[in-house]
Amino acid sequence: MELSRREFLKYAGAGGATALGGLTGLGLALAPARAKAQALRIKDSTTVPSICPFCSVGCATLIHVKDGEIINIEGDPRSPHNEGTLCPKGAAIYQLHKNPNRPTKVLHRKPGAADWEEVELSWAMDRVAQLIRKTRDETFIERLPNGKLVNMTPAIFALGGATLDNEFNHVAQKFNRGLGIVAIENQARI
């Protein structure tokens, strides 16, 4: 009998679920095993209460630290907001800190170049400031043709990230409005 990959996965999943259901039906509870595995993972760690940085809800988290390293982040069951649960973004907070693929250096690719090169953060900040100033100066509209005062630039779009907290978003909003940027959005809403 030939099985496609899809059929194999379908039958294997059904068989696994049946076996697991049978064990549960016999009175085997998996909750204690899961609790013990979790306890072993965070054994001898320090628990630090914190708040998820992703949105304005303020879900409480527990950060487990061992030897100065974050080893686990989970929802705090004592919180009236989230009762220990986290949304998909909140559940991924650990990866925000520990992902080995997370960029940690400033990379710049010159116009027309094929490769990226590492640059100093101060150089990159100055370069971004120069380009914002140049674009704003070249595209700034003080008044509409009918004489209405608008003080805006249509050439710059500001997009906030989902990992930014409310306080940073407030400051960013004020900064962008001060530059005359009217196209302001946050990735958390998209």
C-alpha cells in the first residue's frame, strides 16, 4: 500500500490522538507531568515580575532568570488582566531576547551596492537625521493653494513597531507630528 506524505501524517496524527485519548481514558493525567517538567526547567531560578511590552493592555509576565540569563518568560496567573495567558506576540517575548538570528549590529548598503557593511551606530543615526531633514525640507508644504495653513510633509511615513510601549509611541507621535509627518501608523494595528 502506497501512502502519500499527507495521508501518512493524517493517519499518524489520528493514531497518536487515539492513543493519547486512550491513555487519558484509562485515568492517566498528563497535567502533573507537564507541571513537573516546567518546575525542572525553572528550578533554582529567580522570578522577576514584569509587563509585556507589546500593547497597552499591560499583561503581567513572570521572567525566570538563572545565572544572569533569561531562561523563561510566561504570563503571571495573579494578573487580573490576563490571568496568566499571553497573546501570540506576548508568548514570543522570550524570542525577542534570545533569538540567535536577532540583528545586533548596524548594517548599511550603499546605493547600487550588492553587499551590506557594518557601520557605527553614531554614523547611522547622523545619516538618518540628514536624510529626514533633506526630505522634509524638499517636500514641506506650509500652505495649501487655497491658503489654508497645514505645515506638513507628504513624503515621510512613520511606522511604529509592535514591541514599542505606549510611552515610546507617545513620544514618537509628538516627534513625528513636530516634523509635519501626517502618515503615522503602528504595526500592531496592521
